[in-house]
Amino acid sequence: MNFSIRQVQVFVAVMDGASFTSAARSLHMTQSAVSKQVAELERQLGFRLFERTTRSVVATEAAREFHGFALELMATVKTATRSVIELTQMERGSVSLAASPLMIYGLLAEAVAGFAREHPGIAFELHELTTDETVDAVRTGAVDIGLCALDSEVKGVDARIVHRDCMQVVVPQGHVLTRKASLDWTEVAELEHVSLRHLYSVRRTLDALIRSHGGGLPSRIEAGTLTAVLGLVRAGAGVAVLPGYAAKVAEQWGMHGIPIRDIDAHSHRISLLRRQGAQLSIAARTFATVLTRHLTGEAGGEEAGAD
């Protein structure tokens, strides 16, 4: 048995109109084409659907029984078609992504909010994770995309650099250094620091800077999140070398970010991650394009097909 949706559609039209002529008119087909479709459906089913006379068409008992199932089938096809249209037109869908808490606050929030306003049918699921947890979530398919800084290639993950950030020294309000427009590394190395544990890529970027300049940064306090680090800096426990997006958050919280002169101007490189070989949903793929343009400063509208 191998009948088509079109044949079922023609059958339903004949049943509803009680004639081949009416069905042909409603479907914009010739009467002979309608008859041919019905005959083929009868052949596939193995029983007659209509008793034809020169003056009328009478549905058989088998046709009346089949009619209910045919209506259910056509309703399912209509629902499925509408569902696909909703997805392709971004009327519904979901996006799951992972990043550090402060990265979500400083880099992702604006893009997520704008996309959600533009596409109210799209749901977001945000996962606040460490760098390694973000990589694992992307690699295992637990999330669609991730955002973090990588210091090396990761097996099973495609990564594209979408943001290059400058490391700055964050100091508390009223600190003597707030009057300075910038600092050199030797000045930074003389300060007491609040450091971040190795759970996040920010610490790895900082360690690379320390290695390139020789020596370490004085630190008696180590915290597990950037939020905690900022809280300690704000309380006067020390200063912290952090990426620009974190420095902007710090300024919103009453602290001050100072550029460092003699280091790589864009030493903290943030990548958009996706699972290698995975096909993203339309919603996730479109958001990834929008986020990339937001972070790189590129112009252009949304493209559902962009990777």
C-alpha cells in the first residue's frame, strides 16, 4: 500500500462535495484528473470507494469508514505543515547556550534581549558555567552553542573567535590610581591582587600575560567567580586584572577600569562554540549569526541559514 497525500486530499474533497465535479472545482483540477486519483487510491487500498452512475456518486461503506481516518490524516498533515512553517519563520523554537555568569551579563544579555523581543515565540535556556563546563556542554550536545575563551583547540568542538577583549586593571572607587589614564605592567605587578581560580579562561589569559612578562602578581585572596572577585575589589581587598566586558560591569557597580599599556591589546579572545558536525536548529543558527554580528560589530540583518 503506497497511496499519496494528494490522493487522500482528492478523496476527502469528493466525499465532502458528494461529486467528482465539485471536488474538481474546489481543487482546481479537471474532473478526469480527480477520477484518476480516486481510481489509483482504490487500487492501492484494494477496495472500491464510490459507486458511480451517470447521475450521482455514492460512497461505499468502506469509503465512509476510511473517511474518518482520512480526515485525521489531513489534519495531521496540516498541523505538521504549519509547525514547519512556524519554525522556518521563527514563530517558535528554542535556543540553549552556555557561558560564564559575567559573560552572560556583559556580552550576551543585550543580544538575547533584542532577539527575544524580535522573536517572542523563541525560548532561551541559559546555562551559567565555567569554561571547561561550557566546552563539555557543547561537545555533548547539552547546549546548542557556547561562549568562552579557549587557549587551545578542543576535539569535537568548532570554535570561531567572535570577540577580542582588552585586559584592564579594575580598582575600587576612590583608589589613588583612578586618576591615571593607563598603567604599564610594572605598575600592575606592584599592586595587591584578588585572583580568580583556574575554572575560567580569564585566569588562563592572565597567566599567559604573567608568563610573557616574567614574575607573578601579588595575591593573597583567590575566588571562584568573577562576581566574587568584583565584590572583593569593591570592598577594597585588592585590584583585579579582568577583560573589558568585566571592567564595564565593574564600572556599573561603582569601580573603575584602567587600560594596561604594554600588553597585547586584544589578549582575551572569545570564541563561539558549536558541536562539530552538528546541525543547529533554525532558531539556534539564526541567533548564532545575530550574536556573532553583535560581538564583532558587523552590520547586516538576520539570516536563518547562516552558520
